[in-house]
Amino acid sequence: MWFIKLSFIRFKLICVLLLATHKLVFSQIVIPDSSIENVNSFSSQFFTWNICCNTPDPMDKFGSFGPNYHPAYMQPTEGNYYLHFVGGMYFQDSLNEKLGVKLNCPVISNKKHFFFIDAACISVVDFLPQVTKGNLLVYLGNNQCDSSQLIWISPTLDTFWNRYKIEFLPTSNYQFILLKAFNINLSKIGIIWVDNLSSIYIQDKLGYVTATASQTTIAAGECVQLSSTANTNYDSVTWSNNTHNFYSNQLIPVEVCPTQTTTYRVQLHDACGYNSWDTITIYVNNECNFNLPNLLKVNQPLISASNYLSFAIKIYNSLGELVFKDDTYKNNWQTPTAGLYIANVQCVNGTQKKIKIVVQQ
């Protein structure tokens, strides 16, 4: 009498601890014509920005009126033009050149914001002895020329471009930004150049979205439901993976059927571009990392469970006759009679196994 030790089915499962992490994309508030391109330099016209005092000029790389207008002209840092304006030289502070523009959406009171700006000043030249290095002031307001909140005073600007990060905390939901040239020494001229403003980014968290799934580990060929919940208002929801976006206008489940381990991202949007996002990873088991038993009883299932496994199987009796076949085994073969069987298994990754199974009464 043969003694055959029963081999218990062992599944090599990957156990994953999913930590609920909420991630925030910096929401963007657009500054229209941020590189000062919507202009006519020869007539000193701005078509997006509004001139609030005196005559700031759009400057191209040759100077507003040709290469001899300013001997110290510079190349724009972005596009074809940059802003040229003046502060000081007996101007009252209220008369320093300035201009403003309406943002596409208001800043958010008591939330941290930041943006970037390129700035420089004209170098001292012999025929302009009254010129000295100046400063740039940035305000928020309720209209294009309002200076309700000063958010930045630049350091004394250099005669070459520098990129500055401006961080601020609005005291109100302002929707206008104002730039002003300034010179502490009012008997001197500060000629300021500005270009390439970035969008305004909202640094503080506005709201959370949480991504969940009906299960996070599956076999190839199976599908799962992705869901999301939010504690903030939104206008649209976008789910995406590494290859494409798919859209849902509500926080309703989305069905996905990945064939390999995939990370999905859900992102909430509103009309002003404020958004937050979260990710979830669905693990797909494509490995052939399991064993089938060599000894079974009649009417005993081949395996006790098929979760997270996906394989094709053909089972032959001792005469070589095919008695069972399934391209995606669903644990649906019950051993009918005692005898010797040969199981040919092919996993999703192409690995093949041949297993001898003895079925006893």
C-alpha cells in the first residue's frame, strides 16, 4: 500500500498594506497674458493688461522703438516681449508706473499661494546718470488698478534676469493682480523689466478625494470596480492610468480590467482649476506560483480556491483521453472516478506545468 503525503495547496500571495494617502495637486489660477505677448510694442499698447498709471511699455528684444531705444535692452525670457516700466524720478508713489490684470479665478482667502516671475532692471548708463537699480511691488485688489494688499516687495533687482518665487497669504478672495515699479530714492529712476509670470498655485489643501476598489488583488482577466469619495465640491471627475484617461462626471464606480499591476488615479476638478487627487494600485497575479495536489478523493475539488489565479488546464485520464478543459479555470472540475490523471496547466505568463494526480475512492 502506497503512502502518499497529502500536499496542501499553497498560494504565494502578495499581501499589500494600502495606506490611505490623500494627495493634492497644486491648483492653478491663470494669469492672462503672463509673458506679455498680447501687445503692440510700437504703439505701447497692452490688449490684456490694463495701464493704471503713466506709460509702461511692452519691449521687444530690440527695444520698443528699435535697437537704439535702450542700449541696455535684453532678450525676453519667454516669447517675444517683456514689460518695461519706471518708478521714481520725482514721481509721487501713486504715480509710479503700474498695470494690472484680472485673474481667471480669485485667490482664496487664508490659503497659502505662490507663483514665479522673472525680473531685472536696466543697468546704469552714461547718458542716464539718474538711473539706479529699482524694485518691483506686487499687489492684489478688487479691480485692475486696486492695491488693497501688498504681497511682495522685490529685493533690489539685478541688471540680468532672475526668477523669483512670490509666496503670499491673501486676506480676501481678490481676483486682480497689480505690478508697480518702485524706487526708494525718488530722485533716481528705477527702470524695471518683468516677463514670464507663472500661474498662481494654491499650496494649501482645498479638499480630499479617496480612491477605493472592490478588491485590490486579482487574476489577469478579472475586473474590479473603482470608486471615489470626496469631502469637497467638484465639477468633474477624471480617472486615469499610465496610458489614458477615462471620465466620469459623478463619483460613481468605474470598471477596469487590468492585465498587469496598474496604478489608477482619480482627480477632482472645479471651474477654477482647483483640484485634488488620490491613487490606488490594483495588483494582478500573473505568476504560476501555486501547486496542485497529487492525491484527491472522488468528488473532491481540484483546488480549494482559485482567487487571484488565472490558468488554462487540460486533464487527461490514464488512457490519454481528454476529460476536462478550461481556458480560465474556475475550480469547476470534480474528480468523477478513481484512477490516474494527468493535468497540463498553462499560466498567464506562459509557464507550463504537468502534474500527476491520483484519485482515490
